[in-house]
Amino acid sequence: MPSAVLGAVDGQDAPAAPGVDPQRFRNVVGHLTSGVTVVTTRLPDGDHGMTASSVTSLSATPPMMLICLNRAAPTTEAVARAKRYAINILGEGHGHLAHQFAVPSENKFLGVDVEDGELDLPLLADALATIECRVVEQVSGGTHMIFVGVVERATARTGKPLTYFRGGFGRLDFERDDIIYRAARQRVLDRTYAADSVLNLEDLAYELGVDKPAIFYALTRLTSDGLLRRDIHRGYVIVPFDVPTSDEAFDARCAIELGVVELTIGRIGAEALTDLRARFESMAAMLVGERFVDFHGYLDANYAFHEHVVSLAANSQLSAAFRRLSIKDVMARAFGATPVTSQKFIDAQRRLTEAYEAADAACARAAVHEYAQLAKQRARQILALTGGRL
């Protein structure tokens, strides 16, 4: 049975949209159990692959995956050079593939049906599910190398996954890991820990009442968010937030959106405009008067609005650059100290929406600049109350 693109998991036979939406991403990741997967990549000298069990979903918005590979394995060096990899989730009856890719061999792909993925990656044709990723971060951890990848394409077919222990460990506990991550993230955003202090894995596990592997997952995600950094001597360190950090993030978003305006204004269809308007209205509903109705709901809606603006360019490099800003976390740190804000933010974004609807490039550019200045000013006001650093 040929594999179908994402929608087939729900009985639909439609291609996956660029970027892979979170609901469908969770659906595909649901095929991943305790981890019988084959990680593959491609270099000019040929294809590389290895069986890997340290594989997990890292984020649903944007969709991201994490793999942990032994540094001594040739495939690890190949992934580091290629900057992309595929996760092939094996199904029942694929034990021979797990064994073939687990042992050293001159040609691990001998007798294996391979298809070319969208990222020019070798995909195992019989895999239960495949996830193609571009590497956005790699971290050295003892004998292993951790690669964080943004999901560019995900496919799945019906069937049962191959598991290790007595036929199955059960499905990936995505929701539990996500809850623990959000709890740890909130502690960082609430400034429970001082800037530049070390966040100890054992202490945090004790504080949240969970095991250390779950905390490692959370700390890895927080590092990807830009809230922590991994110091090889000190461990996980709280990244300070100050005016230069804030200005750089908002200026970068401004530059990206100005470029998108030049590429798209007056050239997008009615459906995209309707979606832009709907996202704006959802965001505006989270702000009444001068107060947030739901701060985190506002952050989600705000991110969705600006993400859609950037996506209008249909340019994967611009979208990837926008995601790397971790702008939602910048806003959480800059705005989260008080429930009070200003309707000026919504007014600026309303003008951007209306400028798109009117195909008015000058007004769109002005709205983008205005919103960036408002955000920078607001961050400065909050930082001034905290001694200039969070």
C-alpha cells in the first residue's frame, strides 16, 4: 500500500500543506512508540542511515523533532554535514530493517526499497511513517550529538508500529511532556530564576515532581526557544533579556515583514485575505480596553497573525527565519510582567490588515514600522521597571 501524505491518516487523500499544521503533526507523531526508527540522510558520496531509538517530537508549533545519535556512527557526521535528515518509523514486520541498519555494513541500503523525499533524502518505501527535517540546531552531549530539526514534510500510512518490549511500550506521551515543558517555561517567564543563573536538572525535576528525562526534554525545548542556553561548563543557563535583545528581535521581525510586503501586497488571493482578517479578529478579541483578556491566548493569536503575514510570501527561507526569532517568547518576556497594555498595538495591526485588503503598500509598510516601534517601546518600559534586565 503506498504511503499517503498526512491527510490519509484521517482518511483524506490530500497533500500536506507547507509547514505541517500542529494537529496533523501530532497525528503522525502518534505512530512513534518507544523508538524503532531508522534515521537517514544523503551526501554527494551516497546515502547514510542507522537505527535510532532516541527520537522524540519537540514542538508542535512549529513542528519540530529531536534525534540523539552516537557521535561514533558515520551517519551522525553525515547528518551534521547534510543539515537535514529523515526519520523513518518502522511498522510491524520490519524487525529485519531495524537489525540491518543497526549493524556496521558497507551498504546498509542493500535490498531496501528507497524513495526520494522532498528534501532529497532517502526514505524507506515500506516505513509506517516518515518525517523530513532541516537541522536548525545541534548540541554535543557526551558521547552523543543532539540534532533539532524543523519538520518540512510528514507522511503516514495505517498500520501498527514496531516496538521493542513485549510488543509495545505504548504511544509517545506528547501531552504529558508538553505539560511539563509549559510548567518549566512558565517558571522561566515568571522570573522564578535570576538572569544568567544555572537551571539544575535534578532541582527542577524535584520542584515539578517529575522524572529527569521529562525535564531534559523540557530544557531542550527551552533552549530551542532561546530562553536557555547550554553552557558546556555550567549547564543550562537562563538567557538574560535586555533592551538590545528585545530591539534585535523586533527589528528582525520588522525587516522580514517589510520584505514580505514588497513581495506580496496586491498579489494575494481572496482566501488568504479572509484568513488574515480572521486571524486579526481572533487576536483583537484577546485585548479589551487596555488589558489582556487572556495573555497567553493573545500571544498565540498574535503569533498566528504574524506567521500568516510571513507565509503570504510562500518562501520557506523567510518562514524559517521568522520561526528562529522565537518572537512569542520574546513577547512573553517583554510584555508578561503586567496585564495592562495598549490598544495602539491592535490599531497598528488593524491598519496592516486593511492595507492588505486595499493593496496599499505604503500604508502596509507604515503599519509594520509602527508596530515594531510600539513593541520596542513597550519592552523598554517593562525593562525600566526591572533594572533593565529580566
